[in-house]
Amino acid sequence: MEISSEGIKRGHPDVLADTIAAHVIAEILDREAEIGLDVFNMPHCGLEVFLGKGFCLVGGEISTRIYVDIERIVRQTVLSLGYGDAAVGLNGHSMGVLTAVIPQSPDINIGTRADMGKHREIGAGDQGIMYGYACDETPELLPLPYVLVNRLMRTFEGCGNPVFAPDGKGQVTVEYDGGKPRRVSKVLMSNAVDYRMVTGSREEVEAEARKIAFDCLKEWVDGGTEFLFNPTGEWQAVHSCSAADSGVTGRKLVCQFYGAYPGAQLGGGSVVNKSPEKVDCSAAFGARYAAKNVVAAGLASKCSVQLAYAIGIARPLSVNVNTFGTGSVPDEKLARIVAKLFDFTPKGLIESFDLLKGDMYRRIAVTLFMDDFPWERADRAAELRQEAASE
């Protein structure tokens, strides 16, 4: 059996769109913090970013007490990711920037403020169903194909070879035996090539890409691992990013969330372009936090946590746990324990995970997991074990 996961570099146009939105929210949070920021006066943001050839459109809703220069943030973000010349697909200096931003709907706003609305609480910014997942395949308690393909992406981003332009994505295929990962059978790397920097042949560029890939995956590759680089035979940097493919926020959720690993479902919507009362963002992290702690506690080797919300209501309508037959206690019991021990309200999640800090948004624009985020801690494992033993 083989399982594959896809990953994307930060220069991919969809990820670039996500990053622009996240950086706008980050600066809003930074500026709001200067005048006093908490969950009761927080800004409310839901942004969409579209990248076309030579231009960027930022639209959506922002309700805030301060002003930020969106055009400046767009250009700074684009330039910081290596796009300063049309020869690599986009030029942050000369690109056009359009904005179409309005305040948050008052009908939504009354549900997200404790001093307004029907329930007098900081309710969920929208209805939705979010999933969190964990398994014991890796120290990160994430699926191995997902961990490896993200390692591959970060390695190419930091390789320092200007031949490899910012835009790129890849796949890693892991061979399983008896449900356990054994080896990497295939590695696919697609990366735009800046031929202005190439001094050798195409074969030499491919050989360098293979070396970078196999060095970072060395514990799992072997002599039989197949390597594919730019399978069409050509990908010129001048035909990369939004010069060739539009970028849209939220279009790479499968890559960001568990890499399409079987059993790790995708719910909710895009994450990094929303302020954290939107449970697409905060509850996605809360569900991951709960699932990881269940696995860390030794109560299951695989765990999926589902949270369902109604707009304007703080507590989830339902909490479901699925351990795929690997749990040491029944899933129904685990669901009761998780609902009891974890605060899944927007206020609880925002405060637990420090989601009103701008730097948090700058970081999640790169990766949602596999970092020292608060939701990546396994600090509730002992409590879960104790509760499971006593209930």
C-alpha cells in the first residue's frame, strides 16, 4: 500500500495569496495592540486575495479601530517571498494592487460580541464543521507523508540556489507494510527554474534537485526510490506564479491540513485569512490540539476530532471522536472526556493559543502545524489518561 501527500512552497501563488491576507491581519492586530486589544474589542476580518498576472486584488470584510496601508503590506509580502522581477513570475515593485474591503456585516457582528446579540457571548463567527487529526507515525504525531513533504518544501525554500525560483510544489509517496510506513517509494518535485541563473544543462538542474530532495529525506529514501522533476519537461520561472496560474486564498487547504492522509478529513474553510473568532481558524487548531493529546496520552494510535458550530453560539453543537478502532476506550467515552476537558469556545481558543498576536498569523502563513505552536503541545495527555481511567 502507498500513501501520498502534496506540499507547496511559500512562493506558490495560492500560498502567496494566503500569506498576503495573513500579513494584513497581523498588522491590524499589531496596531490594535498599541491601543489596547483583548477578545472584547478585537477586530473582525475575513479577507480574500486574488492574484492575476501583474496584479493583486484584496477584498472582503474588516472591522477595526485603526488604519493599515493594504497596498504597502501586499508589496512588502510579495517582495519578501522573492518576487521582485517579472522574470520570476511577479514583480512586487510594479504590480497593480486593488482593494475592495468593507466592514463586517452587522448581522454577523452581533454574534461575535459579548455586549450585543441574542446570546450575550463571543459566539462563533460562522457556522461550520472542523476536524483535527493525529497519529503516532512520527514524533510530531502527524502522518509521515505529510511531515516529509513539508520537510521537502522547507528545504527547497531554504536551499539558497537561485536556479530554483520561489514557485514550487511536490509530493512524497510512502510505502506501507502492515499499516506501518517502511520507505519513500516516489518523490515528485516541481519547481520553476530561473534560467538566468543556470550554468549547466537541464540534466544538471535535475541532478541538483534530486540531491536536495534525497538529502533531506535520507532516512526514508533508498536506491529504489523514484525521483521526478518537472514532469512536463519544462517549467520556466517567467511562466510561474501568477504569470501562469492565478492565486486564491484557501485553495490549498488539503495540502495545509494533513496532506490528504486517509482518515484525516478536511472541514471548515480557509484559515489564515480570518480573524480567530471565525472557528474555521481557531477551532481547526483546537480540534488538532485535542486529537494530538489523545494520541500522546496513549488512548489511541489514530484520532480524529470533529467540532460543529452555529454562528453566534460559543460552545460547539457537537464533539465527535473517531479513533478508527485503535482506541483503548470507546470513542463515545473519549468524546465526553474531550468535551469536558477542552474549552472549544472562541474566547477560550483565542486566549489559549494567543491568537490575537500578529506574529502568530505571520507564522501560520507558512505552516499550520509542525512548529512550537500552542496547539501543538501535548500538555493535556496526563489529564486525559487520568480522566479516562476514572470515568
